Amino acid sequence: MVYAMRGSVVGGCAVCYHAPQSFFSNHKRVVFRGHRAIARATSDIDTAKDDVIPLELDSRGIQRMAYRKEGYSSWTWNSHNINYVQAGDSGPIVLLIHGFGASVYHWRYIIPGLSEKCRVYALDCLGFGWSDKALVDYEGYGIWTNQISDFIRDVIHRDHPGEKVVLAGNSLGGYNSLATAAAHPDLVESVILLNAAGRFDFSDAESEIERELDAVSRAMETVMARIKRWVVSITFLFSKQPARVVSVLKSVYHSHDNVDEELIQSILEPADDPRASEVFYRVITSRGRPINLLLDALQEHDMPLFLLWGSEDPWCVPANAARIESYYGSAKKKLIVSGHCPHDDTPEVVLNEMLEYLNVNV
């Protein structure tokens, strides 16, 4: 789902019900031969729940990462449990960042093929997926920048010391990829944006006004915040309904082939957490920095940028990609016939484009 408040845009998808116990028995299970579980060396990195990441064939015989209700591997960050997956033995290091309301499972069709040529990681941002629904300050989205950069240092650099990574993010995950690269260019080799969320803003007028608000204005803000919280709570309850989730997904996917029970389950189940509603409120009533400022920071380091954009996205429309391309002159852009979540909508096309960009499609 996507919501726009206070000039911000956050994107992603969401759902919730339980698969039958026979779910895995009805699917072919294979494993990533290159996957290595990370053993506990300190209190920060937990042993993976299994020594392999399960794969399966979908109803059309296409391989993908299997849904695991209990999550995948675990990393403890600032006392919070963070879920992640890891696969692949060689090639560039690629870290996949999901969008609003999604999880590592949203990369289910990308991870198997990408890991044949790359060392692949994906994590659940704090507040989403199998990661803790932490009641922290999400304003500015800086907490995710910190989480992603620490993940690179603590988890990826544990096995691959000092190597830079390629960040690939969809929707809000695209924004978080940009923000992380802008803040930590020493950790990032390049950025791939798949229908990224974010806004251009060349004025700081709002921040000046906010600094000049008097006591009466602040009191009004408090009243409005209470009203907003009530409205958002009602919206969250409505958005959790399976039929609503299916409707939203179908409105933003170009193909409906992959709008299936497992995808819906991966979105709705985390929303059952008792703290999920409050996290939802805190995230959508926050906003990050304008992406033009993030792009300015990237330009200072000549950071390569690849815009891989679904042309049929009704939310983060192709004009957004064109504006980024115009602003960031060295960016490479590729429009594909896909929707807001091209990596799950048309994964075979996205995989080929990513492999070609990474120069490993041989």
C-alpha cells in the first residue's frame, strides 16, 4: 500500500492469514547450495533457523524462495530482532531492501537466480516483516539508514571485510537505499532503484515556519495529531482485510499471476503484531529528506545509479524516474512493462536487467 502524508510518500504492499499445515509438503523443496548459516560469534548475530534457505516451485513450476512462517536468519541490532536472508558464494554483494509493509519474502523470485551470480542479502527493516515492531522514532527514516549501514558492517563484513555492496530497493526501500548510500558512501558501490518512493523539495520554508510556531499553533498541532492518530488507526484496520489487500495488490501489479496466498500471508501476518498499528502510524506520519538532497550527496562521490522502473506503476509513476534521471545526469534508466513492485510482478525481466547491470549475466 502507499500513503502520502506531510508531503511524504511511502510504498509497499500488505496482508494476513494462515497457510495450511500441509503447505510445505505440497511444494518441492530445494536449497541454496551456496548458503552458509552464520554461527553465533557475539551476542549480535544469531544462528540461522536452518542451515539452508528453502526453495519451492510455484503453481506454474517457477522456482522461488519458500515462505517460512518463523522467518529465516536472525541478527540482534540495538536489542531488536532483525530478520534477514543470505545466499550465494561469489560475485558482487547485493543487499535487497523491501518497501512499505513488505519483507524479505517480497524478493522470493529474485533471490534464487540472483544468488547464482552474486552474494545476496535481504533484510526486514525494523517495524516490518519478521523484524521487531519497535515503538521507536521513525521521523526522518534515519533509523533505517542506521540499521542498513550497521547490517553491512556487522553481518556482511563479518564474512566479506571491507567490501562495498550494491543496494537495491523498491518503493520505500528505494528511498532507504538512496539515504544509506548518501550517508555512507564508503559502504556502497552503487544503487538500484525499483520504482522508488520520495519527493523533490527545493525549499526549507516548512522547517523555518515550524521553528516559528507559537504555543497556540503547537496546541493545535497536538489536537490534529490526536485526530490523525484516530484516522490512521481506522485506516490500518481497514487495510488489514485480506480482500482489501488483494484489491490493492491487483491495482498496482501489471500481472496478477503472483498475487497469491503466500504473498498475502507474508504481508498480513506481521500486521497481527499488537504493536503493528502504532508502527504504521509512526511511519506514515513521518517523512524523510527530499531525494534531491540525497542525490546531491551521491553526486559528490560519483555513485552509479540505475533506475529500473515499472512503466505501469500508478503510484511512483514513470515521470518520477524521468525527473531523477534529469537531475542525476549519470543515472542509467530502464523502463519495463511492470507495476509498482516489478521484482515480484515481472521477476524474470527484473532479474535479467539486474544481472546485466551488474555485468554478471554470462
